Amino acid sequence: MSKLNFVSLKLVRWSGWLILPVVLAFLLSGYAMTGRGGLGALLDEQSALAFHRRLHLPLVILTLAHSVPAMYLALQRWGWLKVRS
């Protein structure tokens, strides 16, 4: 396994675990903002909106950090890219 493949695999694994609580917080703040599912009791609408907006950048960064190396490894697995030695 090349160094790039090793780093890509580690990045996919770590970013997957990091993105999970961010996505959950994003969903919960969205539901708290709208008051659905009784989650409006957690935060008021303005606080939920502020928290939800602050999660956009971490969500985008973690999604890119997770998906780009995963696509690279998948393209290698499918034979569309040559495996580096």
C-alpha cells in the first residue's frame, strides 16, 4: 500500500467519525429551529438558527475531507486509476 493510499484511508476513517456528530447536530438544530419533533424545547428559534449556521463550514470541510479521498480509493479499486506503487 502506497503512502498516499494509507493516508487517504486514515483520513476517510477519521473524518467519518468526526462528521457523524456534526451531521447529528446539524439535523437537531434544524429540527429545533422549526419546532418539529418536540425539539423546539431544546433551543429557542434564534439560538438554533445561530448554531445551525455555524455548522455549515465544518460540515462542508468534513464532507470534502471524507468524500475526496474515498472517491480516490474507489476509483483505484474499480480500475479507473492506476495504483501507485
